[in-house]
Amino acid sequence: MIHPSYVELMQAVNQESTPDEPIVKSRYSIVTAAAKRARQLIDHADTKVEETEDRKPLSIAVEELNKGSVKILSAASAQALQEEMERAEQLAEEMRAAAADEEAEEEASEEAAEDAENAEETETAEEA
């Protein structure tokens, strides 16, 4: 017998959802979620549980889901999270561009100050 059973695993995953709208509604959903997480672990994602030595990725994925270390998102939540991440990336890009513009302005100001200083030195040297 595999522990936890799929029923126990579904209860653990749905613990934080509303009874009217559970995150996982079928065995297929929980198996698919565990398989996706196992694939992430195979692709070297960080594990959220300890003592993973000599354990298979699917066993680790099931334990993570059972302990609540990883969450399954509904389609709407996943879409909202994706949009939020895109907005954050866009904001970060705008901030990098603004910082680059500010740095360019500072360099231009410094160059203008140096040019003015050099012009003054040249005028002083010509007068002498």
C-alpha cells in the first residue's frame, strides 16, 4: 500500500481550499500534479523536504504535496500569478531603464563639467 493514499493526499491538498471549490477534484488531478512536480524535481528543481537521498522523484513529490510544501494552483490562480509575474518583470525592466538613463545623465553632467573646467584652463593658459 502506498502511503499516503490518493484520498489522504487529496484531502491534504484541498485543506486550504473552500469546500465548494476544491483545488483537486479527482484522482487524475492529484496524480497529474504529483507527476508534474516529479518532473520538476528531475529537472533539478529545489526540493522542499529533507532526506531525499536514495528516494525517487515521485516519492518526494508526493511527500511535498502531502506536507503542503508545494501548492497546486487552480487555473485562475495560475493565470493571475503569471500576469503578476509579467507585471513585475515589466516594472523591473522599466526600473533598469530609468537607472540607466539616470546614470547616462550623470555621466553627461560630469563630462560637461570637465569640458567647462578644461575650457577655463585653456582660457587661463591663453591669457598668461
